[in-house]
Amino acid sequence: RYIDYYNRHRIKLKLGGMSPMEYRLRAVSH
């Protein structure tokens, strides 16, 4: 369960602090 949290946190950092859904919306809008 800690690993899931850790992976999500790393993904957020990789996307510049955005969640995957926010990143997808931003990618579509540009």
C-alpha cells in the first residue's frame, strides 16, 4: 500500500506536480 502511494507521488513529480488526469487535459488543450 505504501508502494502505491510512492508510485503515484513519483508520477506526480515527473509530470510537474500534476495528476495524470490533469496532465492529460493539459496535453489535449495544447
